[in-house]
Amino acid sequence: MFLSRWDALDEGLKAEQKKQDAASQQWSQFSELLQQTLTWLDAMERLLQPEHQALGGNTHEIRARLLKNKV
């Protein structure tokens, strides 16, 4: 009886360790994907910066012009 309680505890600990390992792996994958996304966003921002400057004005002015043209 005493041994079976230890066995149950051991099995429970192993199951929790598997869950923790899976969650850790998911977090690692998410973190890697987030870093790739941020790198891509930085690259797009640098790529679009000259176009933004060529259009003149700030973001609010550009948005207003786009909305005016949309209507």
C-alpha cells in the first residue's frame, strides 16, 4: 500500500514534468516566432521609411489624404 502511493506520486510527477516540458517548448517556439515577426516588421519599417518621407507629412496627414481619396 505504501509503495503504491509512492508509485502514484512518481507517475503524477512524471506527467506534470511532461506537461511542463511541452509548455516550455511551446513558449520557446512562440518566442522564436515573435522575434522573427519583430525582425520582419523592422525590415518593413526601414523599407517603407523613404516612401513615407517622399509622401511628406506625418501619419495623420497621410491617413486623412487616404480617407479623402477613398470617399
